[in-house]
Amino acid sequence: MTSTDWSEWHESYARPGSGLGDRLSAVRAQIVRHLDATAPRPSRVVSACAGDGRDLLGALARRSDAHRVTALLVERDARLAARARETASELPAQVEVREADAAWSDVYLGAVPADLVLWCGIFGNISDADIQQTVAAAPQLCAPGAEVIWTRHRGDPDLTSPIRAWFAAAGFDEVAFIAPDAARWSVGVHRLSADPRPLEPGCHWFTFVR
């Protein structure tokens, strides 16, 4: 169990100079790009450690075709999950918020394979070994050609190069890597080019360390 108050932590998105607002904008831009590229087909989205869902739900709030999206948001914090449900209730998209530990594969039963997987705010809070294990499991959540959007800080140690290599080893092609020179954050996007894999129940992929 971590000691971080994640509901309070999310208030940093509105704090000038935190960098989180810029990262959020970059993530939303990639969500919009993906939805534009896949329109008008239905799209299934999964967001792990979704917080209050402001990345996906914020992007959907600006779209006239949000009704074609079916999404699962997984968030352990009860306050954040409640905020996500409240926001989602005002959208035409079909959004389910599961208050659960996103590290367990069983949480995603019935919601995958997905066309878009969001792993934002995870890789900076788990061990290197757990990141590699989670990336290796990514094809279990993906439909053919699905994309994964992830984030990671570039502070010491900067693990973004190994993460990108781990995605390649797991059968993904890189779509984008956004890493502004003046910022510490980064946003990566990878598309599955290998065959998807069936979801393995009972697997625990990562543990938060803060």
C-alpha cells in the first residue's frame, strides 16, 4: 500500500508550473489523433490507474462522435473513481469505472481486447522490473493494431529509452514520442504490429512504490 494521497495529487494538474497540465494536453492530443484515425468505427478504450479520467473524458467531451466509444476506467482511489463516474455520466460514450487495482489482469475481463490502452501516470511509480513486465503483457489487452499511450518522467534515471525498446520487443511499433526539451515529462505511443495474446487471468503486473 502506498502513502500518496492520489486524490490530492491530482490537484497538481491545475497548479501553474507543475508540467502536468502540459503532459495532460499531450496525452489528450494523442487520444484525439487515434480517434480521428479510427473514425467512424466503434472504439474500445481501457485506461489503467485512470484517476478521475480527465485525459480520456476530457478528450471525449470535445467530440461529437463520443457515442462510438466504449471505455473501461480502472481506478483504486474511491474519490477519484467517483469523480470519473460523475464526469462520464454527462457524456454519450459508454463508460464504466471500476474501483479496483489495475495491476491485476482479472480487472480487464470483459473489456478487452481494446483498440486504445492508456497507461498514464504508472511508469514513474513502479519498479523498472515491473515496467518491463507490464509492457511485455501489453499484447494481452490489445486488439489487432491497437495503440498504447504511456507516460514517464525523464528525471534521473531516464528510463524512456529502455521502455521504448521493451515495447519493440513486445511487438509494437513506435507512433510518437513527445519529450519537450524544457520539460521532464514524456508521452509515448506504440502500435501493436504483432499478434495479440489472450488475457491471462490471475496475473499481477506491477506494484506502486510511492
